[in-house]
Amino acid sequence: MKRILVSAMLAPIALSACSQGPSGGSERVSTAQAFDAFCRPTSNGRQMTGCYLTLRTTGDDRLVSISTPIAGRVEIHESRIESGMMMMAELTSGLPLPANQPVELKPGGNHVMLLGVAEPLTTGQTVPLTLRFEVANPIEVVAEVRQPAAE
């Protein structure tokens, strides 16, 4: 009788250990949204430009890569002042995205660099971007080509 009672008590525990919750299995626990995406027009003779947008995720996440068919390479950059000079560096491990907090990629701050742009970008065009995250599913964004608003 005791053996049956113990088995009956342990069955729900064993079943819950086998179920796939947020940390087990393929279920995503974060979703991502992008807002106000735009890229600067390319300067004459230059094959690179910056793109900017605001990201929000529902769970702690990380933007790990971006791709576009119009550039040979895309990097996520940070900007910082070192010894009185503005320095840029690639964020090789991606950009952290705290849950439910907007993260703005903007001129003079963190941003996206398009390198090896095949054709010049002019105001009014659009740039397709695919954003990939550590947790959230990838999202497709269409960025308008324009100059940033004056601050």
C-alpha cells in the first residue's frame, strides 16, 4: 500500500520534469520588435553607412547579428569617447537587450554598420534588414534611407 501511495505522489513530479517549459525545449521566451528603422544615404565614393532603430524584447535577450542583401557585411557597433576622441568598435558578442526596455541604436551611440554596400544609397530608398537574436525569433525590418533628424 505504501508503494502505491509513494508512486502516486511522485508521478506528477516526474511528469512535470518531462514537460517542456520556458527553459527546456524549443519554446521561445522572448519576442522582439523594431521601431523607426532608417539608414543614412551613402557618401560619394563610400561603400559604408550607418543604420539606426529602436529595439524592444519581452525577455532578456541579445541582438547577435544582422544581414541584408545590399551589403557585403553588417556589424553591430558601439561608439564611445576615448582620450577625447570618438571611437567605434564592433560588439562581437552582440548587443544586450534587457526585457521590456527600449534600446535605441542612434547616431553617436550604438548603431548598425553596413560595409561593402554594392550600390549607393539615396534618400527615399529602403533597406531590408534581418535581425537575429539569441532567444527571440528573427525579424524582418525595412529601413528608410534618410538623414537623421536634427537634434
